[in-house]
Amino acid sequence: MGQAVSCKSATQVTLELTTDVDCRDGPRTSITVGPFESLEKQLIAAHTQECDPQNGRIGSIVIVPEASNKQAFGVRIVTGVTKSAEQCVLDGYLGGCIVARRSLSFIPSRNLLLPILMEAECLDLPCEATETCRGGQCVSAVIKAPSNCPPKGCDVEPGGTGGTGGTGGTGGIPSQWPNCGDGIVNIDEGESCDGGMETPACNKDCSIAFCGDGVLNQARGEDCDAKGTSPLCTLGCTSSVCGDAIVNFAAGETCEEGLGNCKNCQLVLGPSEGGLCGDGLLDPGEQCDHRGQSAFCNGDCTQAQCGDGVTNTQQGEECDDGQISSRCTDDCKLTGWPLSAAPLLWLDATQLDAFERGRGVRRWSDRAEGNNHLTQTNAEAQPTLVLDGFGPGLPGVWFDGSQDILLAPGVVVDQGDISVLVVHHSEVPSPGFNGTRTLLGHGGQSGFSILAQFPGDSLGYVNHGPEGQETLFWEPGSTRTLFEPAISLLKDNEVRRGGLRSIGTGSTFLKSTLALGLGGSPLGDSYRGLVGEIMIVGPMLPGDLDVLLGYLVKKWSPSAPQALGMFPEYGATTEPLTTFTIFSSTNVFPGVGNIVIQGEDDAFRQVYEPTSSKIVVAGTHIQFNPTERPAGVAYSLTVPQGAFIDSNGNPLAEIVWKGRTAP
């Protein structure tokens, strides 16, 4: 088999490689071509470290036949995320590796396009030698009828046995979770959300929806989603065209109408010498010039983007430190943190961009300046990001109490006075469990651990050091309902107001050479529950701790559930035995108040309690199965506020529906 980079033959296959892994991690890729049955024994033909952070493109290579124009061959692509691609082969594609395989035949006088996406979901999933990974599943690597491949490229089908044609974009990505679409968030199966259908908050594949997640979500009004900007897609997930009032630098635009001396989305070039920033012309050395600061161009004529170190108020920035800091979030908003409170570790589940997702959470980025990011390359041990874990709009990371764990470098906390604040909800690992599980810690006889104690859902602290081991626990607190957040503080033997309890210790946190585990320790002892936010903070000025507590209490106070929709739609004509379904923004339960179905002019009246056998409550779905209504009658359905509540007792607002029965 031969490879050509510049010389093209009439019979050839063009391999186009991309990845959804963060290019900032420095992935390294190798390409092997040869007979499919002996592909694992072939030498590597090419390798590269290229990875375009704008679109994840690794590169392309043209493959031509050595003999027959109908020759069959195989391709193996290996991407090393935490190691070299060559080392991945030696390690059986485990420990931070992605491997993809394809088997097909050349078609005489045709140039076949073979796009291969090196998927984060396929990390450490090697599959059998005749298989490849797609969407986190092992499928056949054989493309059986390449002659039927369309111009956009041929590929295996996710979850299938080999096929033809491409995947057709990200809008139809199938979920790897068997119950996705049933309206119940099955967190132990790995679902982050489940709206029963595509919703503005939840993708079809039961992953959390936001612009930039790489999944097209039309319910959000997205035209596209390129995980950032691309020549065809803006940062706002709209189709990019000149005249849309959005300057898309990736498409070669430098302006829009009214921003500088602009013609056809291109700034008029200034003189080769003597040009000034602010004159509205594109002078040498300038990236843009909109006659002052705009939402797309800084006042110094550089392209405006959060993280560039220039605060651009026209873009809505409140700050820009050039990196995530205790003062400034990753979306350039002020945190409200006291300047004296320097975080040593800061994990925040509300910052969705802080997560890199594979099968579950592969990486939770540290917002502190130490960049002690927590990672997990083993797909089976990745926890789950749950959209409304702590209430509507309040996500959490779910650890299953079995094998889920995220790991950080050992030296996270140095010696000194520290405070630890945790937003969490612990669940008993198994019925009747009496003991402790590690929420965060090193394990062993080095470093520290924060423990969850059962019964009581309380936290404790263990310090492992040369002076021995000291353990302190809270007294068991009041019983909490599912997913209610507890904001817990460990410091100074103080009792905090607002129901927050604390413990103290005379010891200090010590350095440890062991990895720091979240959701357990590296030695086991797995935690079951949700984690929303963790702060480990160094010495602070008096009163600053109260500021941080106020920040957390305000941020994590859950709001009431919202009705996202109803079937049938308002004003519909229904059959006399039609079933009604209400879709809630979060899981709800029966409350207090009578549901009334009443005909116009009192033609009929039906009253049901929320606990009636005619009403089924299943997660985010409320289903009414009322008795038959008369035909040809206008009627209404009224659900009073409080008839259904979330796990924190917050009521679902009143719902009034009107329609009529068919004649």
C-alpha cells in the first residue's frame, strides 16, 4: 500500500481526520495502513501533532492502491491524549488513548472521502481488532459497500454493523443510554438530563445543551454548533453570513456594516506606514479597527475575545484577567470573591465549559490559578454531569458509589491555615450502610480526606501526618430529601448561622505525593452523591469567609420547578379519553391541592387529588388519565400551585389549559 501527499491518482481514498478532544491537551496521532487482517502488525506510516483548536482538524492524507484498483485495505488511527500514539499501541490503547479502524476497498476511478472523528467518548475503549468505536460503542469497522458512499464521505454507522454514508451532522446523534427519551433522568446510567425529547436545556442524546457543546439543538434555536467559531458558524450558534451583524473572523471577516470603513465585511486597507489605531482602516499590525471598542474589536485594534486580558465592556465583559482567576470567571464575569481569598482548588459545576466530557465527565477544570484539573481517562469510572441535580439550572456531578472517581495531582494544598467549603448531597451507598465514605482525599497515611458519614449525611475531616491521625465528625443533621444541597464548611470550631454546621481541627493540611481523588480516594472507598462546588481557600481577612458563604448560599438556593410544556397543546381538540402530560423542568412529586377538569357552563366537573390513581408522576413527567369527558364540549384543566412539588418542597406554579373534545 502506498501513501501520497501531493500526487493524486484517479483511484484513491482521502482520509480526513478530526477530533473533539481539546487540542490544548496536545493530542498526538499516528496512521497505519495495510491489509486489514494484519493491521495490528503493520508499521506506523505517518504521525502528527497537528490539531486545530478552532475546529479540531488533525489533517488529511491520500491513500492510493499499490496493485489492483479494487484492492481492499485497512486503516488504523491512534490518538494519544496523555501519551504518545506509539506508547498507546504498546499499552493496548489504554491509559489516555483513542483508536479507530476502517476496512474498505478502492473503487476504480473514484476519489472516496473517508472522514474519521477521534471521539472523546471512545477514550480507552480499544474494541476488538475487527471493530472500531463510535459514540462510545464497539461496532464493525467494515464499510461493506464503498461504491455507494456519497460525496460527503463514507463511514460506519454508530451502533450498527458497518454501513455506508456519513452521519449527516450532529443533530441526530443517538444516545448511548438505553432509556434516553423516557423523561426520567437515569443518572446511574450516565444521563445528564432527559426531557423526553429535544428541549432547550437537553439534547436528544440526554446531554446538557448549551451553545458550544458540539451538538446541534434546534429547540434552542441553533442553526449550527461547531464548538466555537468556524467559517460557517458563529459563536452564537447561528449560520455565519456577511451582513448578519456578527463579525466572524474565522470566516475571514474583519467588520460588519457601521464598524469602521467596511465594505463587504472587509475593512479598507490603510497606508503601509503612518496608520493609526482608531482610524477605521486596517493598518499593518492590526487585527481590526472599528473606530474604538466594539463587541468584536478591542480599543487597541486586537480581536476581542474573553480571555485576551483586555476588558471589553461592549462584549459584556466585567473583567478579563487573561485567565480564570478568583476575581474573574471563565466567561469574564466578576465572581464577587474577596481579593484576600486565594483559592487553592475551586471546582464549580455551574460553569459548563469547565467540563470535558467523554462517556461521562472526563475532566473537571480547576478554576483556581494552580490549574489542578481533575481527570479520569477510564470511561467506566467517569462520573455523570446532571443538569438539574440541585434544582432547575443548578447542575451537579454524580458519583455512583462504585467506581466513579476524578483524580488530581497530589500537591494541591500546601501547609497552612485553610478553609474547605463543599456544596454536596450525599446518598447512603447501600441500604443500612453505617460508616464513612471519602468525598475528597488522598487515602492511605499521607495527606488528608474529607469524609461523608452515615447515617446523617454529615461531613468529617481526617488529617494523615507524622503526628498520627485525627478524625472529627458533625453530629447527624436533619433528614434531607433527594438532591437538596448542603453547603458545608470545615474551619475553626465555629457554628455558622443559617443552619450551616462546621467542624474544626488543630492540624493543618499536609502535602501528599498521592493523587487527590474526588468521589473517593485512589485507594477505593467510593462516595455516592452529588457535588456542586468545592472551594479550598487559603488564609483570609476577617469577614471574608462570610462573603464566600453568602456567595454560595445565594448561588445554590434552588428555585421552583417550571412547566416546560404540555401535551396536548393549549387550545387543542381532544378525544373524550385523551391523556394529558405535563413536562416539568425537574423531578416533581405529589403535593397538596385538587386538580379540576371542568366543562364550559358547568357541563361536567371532575376533581382529582395529586395522589389519585388517575395521575402518574414519573420524574419530570406528570400524566393525567381522567375519566371520559362528554363529546363536543369546551372544557378546562386547572392544576393549582403546590399540587406538585420538587424534592425541596418548591411548588410547581399554577397551570391552566383550555380546549375542547371532538364531536
